[in-house]
Amino acid sequence: MTDDVKTHVKSKSTWTRLIYLILYGIIYRVAEIVLLAITIVQFLKSLLTGSPFTRLQSFGGALAEYNKQLVAFLSYQSDEKPFPVGPWPPEPEIEKADEVIIVAEKADETPPPKKSTTTKKTDDPKKDTGPETT
């Protein structure tokens, strides 16, 4: 073995990272189960009432950010440790759409007669029966 390999094998930070990788790998699997549960609950709520839980939407956004942090740490893209060592990501603001109620008026049973807007034109301007303009 070369000196660099011996140094890395004996490094306390390498073995500490392994412990965190195992811990965060388990947490990632639990987060997948929580995400599945949120998905099912949100679908059922949306199916029955037409809209999902807004509080659960907000938590789902924070969970998505947390999963992003977990993947970044597990894949060595980041050295920042996610929750429970680091802080829980903030919940994003969910934009609530303004509710619009459209009220349609009842149409009359018989529509009024249509007025013809076409004028009869002839080749001879003296025989034109259309409206006169002065």
C-alpha cells in the first residue's frame, strides 16, 4: 500500500463519514416510505374533496428538499450533514390560488330574432336600397 492509501484508511474522518453514510442511507429509505404515505393521503383527499391538504403539501416540499440534501451527502456532492445533525429544511410557501366562482345566468327560452346587418347591393348605385349616408 502507498502512503496515501494508508493515510486515508487510518483517517478518522473517513470512518466517521461511513457511519453517517449508513445512517443517512437508512433515513433515506424511511423518507421514501413517508413520501409514499403522503402521496396516498394526498391522492385520497384530492379524490374525495377536490383539493389536497395544504399543510401536507408544505411538508412534502420540505421533505423533497431534505431528500435532495440526503442524496447530495450520500453521493459526495456535499459535505453538509442533513437533519438530524443539520437543520431541517424550511417549508416552502404554497401559493394558494384565488377561488373563483362563476355564476351563469339562465338563458332565455326563446332567443330574440336576429337583425340582418347585410345590405343589398346592386351594380347601379341609384337603385341601392341600403341606408343612405349624408
